[in-house]
Amino acid sequence: MFKNFILILLINVFVSTLSFSQGINFFHDSWEKALEKAKAENKLIFVDAYTKWCGPCRRMQNNIFPTKAAGDFYNKHFINMKIDMESQEGMKWGLKYPVGAYPTFFFIAPDGKISYTHTGGMDAERFIQMGKAALKSYDKSEDYEKEWDKGNRDYDFVLKYIKALNLADKHTNKVALQYLRSKPKISKDQKAVLLYEATRECDSKLFEMMTKKKYFKILKEIYSEQELSDKIYEACWRTFLKSYEFDVVELQKEAKKKMKKYNRKKYKEFVSKMELYDTEKTGDLKAYIKAAKNYFKILNDSESKISFINEISKKFYNQDKIKNLTEELSKKTFESDKTPKTYINYIKVLINNKKYNEARKHLGKAIKMAEDKKDADSVRLLKRYERYLQKVK
């Protein structure tokens, strides 16, 4: 029984890595240019040090890097590079940054110093957690604080200080407002960018300033629609979470109001996510299932749907009603997007729910679909399912 549990757990990890869309954007220039770019943007360089023959390297490149979740996180926070360690460039690079196993992931500061490393493949969730750990390891906000205390009020310095505080997940209000109250001689464009970088919550003076027409108009010219949408969403969500931290219901109302006004396209999703969070906190399983179904309807791609189903499974592992829910949602995901990845997820849920005969009915069709599409990773996993299902009754 324990062996069966471990196998299913391994299957869950593997399935959670399956990809659907283009994710991480990799920088394709010299290492020197990457360092220059990192210095200009005050970012770490993420390096995938790999070889062509390495199996885990291929799985990361085929199954993890292309996911939307990985792309959203790594494109925002890092300059991303891939280096084949057996190429001429890689062997030269390896003289300074030796690699003993593959893949090895490096997070390197703009000055060329290693900030964080990790060796070995992993699923999408752990990959993002690794990135978050790397960001924490690169907390330079204290260095900037010393300069700030000495009286440095140069605009470029202040902007870097605020970005460093953001990376370290620290408050930016005090620094930003103190700087702006000093009435610095900066352009409207500069002020708009500073407000964008410093705004973290929607219940703040900074948010009010950022969303004024004269600054928001400038920001629309500088940032993409997606970037502005994400900024508003994140600020409102932080305020919503703060309502729980300090038990202030009014903050939830404010978060909803600001989302409706400044990010109407994402408003329905935001409210649905709030309801899901509320029902999870209260422990009302019936209400949670209803909220989960509503939230699922809003998700518009298979990757997000499968990620959500896996999230539900982990939170309520032994609840029969949740097992029924994950089966229902997995089936709907496959029926709306018939691919090897969605089929695998559906079969995986059937196995987790111990509906082995039902899983066997679908296995042959899934293998044929994966073979027809020449999806080697999916075929390999389905063959693993096949061996497992031969052993259980």
C-alpha cells in the first residue's frame, strides 16, 4: 500500500510538470551583454546549465520552462539564459562557474557573483519556489538603506532602492512617500514609473497617485496592458489578504471596488478567487466546492485548470467530495481540450480515486493519442501508468 502511494505521488509530481504554452523567454546574447542587462535592470541572471544528453535537462526544457506559471514568474524577476556546458561557450563559462551535475541552476548577481544555486530537475511548483528563494538570497535593500540614510536622493538610486525592497518583499511606502514629499525635480514620466514600482497595495496613497489620469495615461504608454493588469490585481489582492491579517472587512470592500474600477476585465476572476479563499478559511466544504466550480469556469486554458485541480487535490487529499470534484473537473478539462496532457491528468485523477477499471478503459486511447502526436514524455508516463495498473486490482 505504501509503495502504491509513493508511485501515485511520483505520478502527481510528473503530471504537474506537463506544459501547454510558451513560458520563459531566454536571452540569446553574450554573457557580457547579460551582465550589462542585469545591471541596468537590477536583476539576477537565471542560468540553466545543461547538456544535450541529460534526461532531467530535457524534461525541464520540454515540460517546465514552457509553462505559463514559470514564464510569468521568471520573465518578471530574472534575466534568463540557457548554456550548453559542452559547447565552446559553455566550457569557457564553466571555468568560472564549475558544474558537477546536470542540470545545475545558477542565480548570478549583476556583479558576476553567485547568489544562489540548485542542482537537479523538479516540478513546476518547486521550480518557482526555487526562484523565490533566490530572490530572498539577493536582498540588497540594506545596502541601499545605508545610502538612503546618508542622504542619497538621486532618482535612479531611489528607484533601485524601491525595486530592491520589492524583491525582498518589504514595504516601499515610507521611502517612496518621503522621497516624493521632498518635491524632487523629476519628470512626470519618472514620477509615474516610481509610483508603479512602489505601489504594493490598493489601500494606499501611492495607489491613488498611480491611478490618477495624468500618471496612468503615461504608464499605459510605458507598460503593457498585461503588466498594468497584473499590477492592479496584485495590489488589490494584497489588500484583500491584509483584511484577514488585521480582521478589517472594509479592506475587502475596498479591494473589490478598486478592482472593478481599474481592472474590470479581471474583476469577475478576482471576486471568484476571494470567495474561494473565504470558503477555504471557514472550512465550509459545500461552499468551497461551489466556489471552486465557479472559479474553474473562469479559467481559460488547460494549464491553469490542471494546476487548479492539483491544488485542490493537495489541500483536501482524503475528502471524498473533493475527489469527486477533481474527477468532474478533470473530465471537463479533457473534453474541452483533447490533448495527451489533459487526458493524462484525467487518468491520473481516476487512479488517485482508485477507479482503476475506469482508468484502464482510457489508457489505450491515451497512449495512441500521445504516439500519434509524437509526444515521447506523455507516452513514457502513460506506460508507467500501464505497469502500475497491471499490479493493482
